[in-house]
Amino acid sequence: MQAPKFWYQKAALAAWALSPLGWIYGCTTAARVKKRGLHAQVPVICVGNLNIGGTGKTPFVSDLAQRLLGAQIVSRGYGGRVTGPVLVDLTRHTAADVGDEPLLLAAFAPTWVAKNRAAAVEAAQASGARVILMDDGFQNATVSKDLSILVVDAKRGFGNGFCLPAGPLREPISAGLKRADLLVLIGTPLDGATFLQRYEITIPYVQANLQPLATGMTWQGARVMAFAGIGHPEKFFTSLRDVGANIIDSQALDDHQPLTESLMVRLSARAKAASAQLVTTEKDAVRLPKSWQGQVLTLPVRLQFLDEEPLSKVLQRLSL
């Protein structure tokens, strides 16, 4: 399901009408985060967001996993059926088992999935983790955090500033920033500059942009039929255009939408009719039916930081 347009519009009537419910939602979150949770014996770094939906959190977690020796990741495994805690096995598990994001993250560091985050943290700790990266869970109080990092899409920002269902926020901006140690702005330098003019940010922040990973694939002039089931599909389509691909046709899917055999047949038919190659994101690729793996190209992306010093300083607090 795509986010309602009024979440990102100023003074929308629907947002004001729903604002009392948003206030209640925000109060509920405030009460929940005051609870005391499990205190792990190793540092726990939480990477979360204030917005619901995609902000670029997964690429940032994978980047951290490569920076920190002995890091293990814990995830709720959104969209997966296992309750856990279970260690993701890339040779055995599918997105239907553990969710698409854990499958991506497991390529960078041991990744645990559990509906109970505290249980996942205990499992990672018992398996020898030197530092635990909690993928999401900023508003979850079952585990104490040593460091909390918020990720935001710099272009979309915090939307209309309202909490669900009036807006995209899980809690008020001011309340969330007070509990965060670092804010990661993901977008172009212009998006970042505009964001900083719009919001008063008093905590350390770092800016980063998603850049295509060089794989040897020549995208310039390639005729493609692009599809994406991520938080903001247009970001993927823009990345394809930036590397020179010629998008003949495109399909924006719901975030985490299952890629069924029938859906893939329809997308393939559209691609063939346009003499185009099917292409999707890394996140979508792990949800492809086995019969379609190898038939769809992907455009992998990685974070590129404008200045890594704010991130390094925050991580130094944990002496990792």
C-alpha cells in the first residue's frame, strides 16, 4: 500500500481531520518508549526512523555491518512467517520465511530474525556478537539501546509533521530527535540542504546518497521495464535514469508486495511487448519466484557519504 498523498501535503484537510487520532498515536508511543527493556552485555546500535515506510534504513545497516568488526544484525523479519529467533540461512530461507530485508542483510553479517526483538538480541549475544545492530525498533522498548540512529529520506522529510494516521510519523519529531544520537539524511546534496532549511536539527547529522554499484553492466541506452515494491519506487526509477537506462515501461508496486508467478507473467508480457529487459531492486529480487531468478536484472546501490566524520565520532563513543 502506497502512502496517502496528503501525508506529504501542507494543510491538507484530511490530515487536520485525523490529527486527534495522530495525537493519541503519539501519546501511545511516548508511553511505550519509557519502559525499560533488556540490557545486553554487548553494545546495541538501533537504526530506526520516525516515518513509516522506506527511508533507506537497510542500506545504512548494511554499511554499518561492514564497518564494525563482529557485528550481528537483529530484525523483526517483516513479511516473514518464522517467529524465531532464527539465524538467516541464505541457502535455505526465502523472503516468505524471514522477510526480504533480512535476506539482503545476511549477505553482510549474521542476521537473526525474531518477532521478539529481545529474544533475537539474546541469541546474537550468545552466538558471539561483539556489537548488535538492531534493524528498526526505535519505538520498541524491549531492548535498551547504547546508540540510536535515525534515518530519513531527505527529499520527503517528515511529511506533514503529523503522526499516524494523519501523517507518516510514528511519534512527534521533537520527541524522536531527543532520543536519537545521530540523524542520517539520505538524498542528493540539494535534498539535504533543503531538509536542513526546513527543520531545526540540533543533533549530529550526516548526509549520504544512494549510488549505483559498479557491476560491469552497461546501462547506457538499455531498454528496460522497471518494477519496484519499495517504500518510494520512483527513487529506483530515478537511479536507473541516472545511469542512462531507457525506461520504456515501469510499475510501482506496494512495499514488500509478493512477486507471484501471475504478476511476473504479466510484467514479462509487458516487457516483451516493449522489447525491454525486466529490471528491479535488490530488495525485490530476493522475493522473485525461483523460476524467475536469473531472468530479471537488478541495479544494486550503496551509500556514499558526503562527510563521514559525524558518523565516526558517534561510533567512537562505544569504543568499537
